Amino acid sequence: MNIMKFAALGAVALTIGLAGCSQTPQQQRATTGAALGGAGGALVGQAIGRDTKSTLIGAGAGALLGAVVATSGGPQPGDRQMCRYQAPDGRVYVAECDDRYYRGQY
């Protein structure tokens, strides 16, 4: 059983390490959600079934559910943010952010 614990800890550590390598915020949320969901699902599966099969089924289901939940709540690709601007006469107004905001050149 010690080998299974080390293998599970290694898989979780590898997943968390790879979570930072994702390229977009949505991919980062999905990877983090899958890692947390998989760990939680493995714990629940082990608590319910008390065998390896239940642990693996719980980890898989938790990873899938974690990824889906993590990506469903955040901003979707193509969503535009609103920015506050100040006109030359001092008025402050809200409008859709221009491309400089998305390129980090604001």
C-alpha cells in the first residue's frame, strides 16, 4: 500500500507542477480544477469503497467534474471587459476596453 501512496502523491505533485505550464487562464483553471477534483475524488472513492478500483474511479470522476466546474465559471474567450477612461475635460466614463488593455500596454 505504501507504493500506491507514493504513486498517488507523485501524480498529484506532477499535475500541480504542470498546472503552471498551461498557456491561457482558462487552461490554467481547467488544470487546477482537474487536479483538485481528482485528489478530492480519490479521497472520497477510497473512503466509500476502501479499494484501489474505487479510488481510481473517484479520482477520474473528480478530475472530470473539477475541470468542468473550473472552466464554466470564468470569463469565456471573446468576452470583453469594461474599462474606466478619463476624457480630456476630466469626465470619467466606462466603455469597452481597447486592444491596448488586452496586450498589456495600458
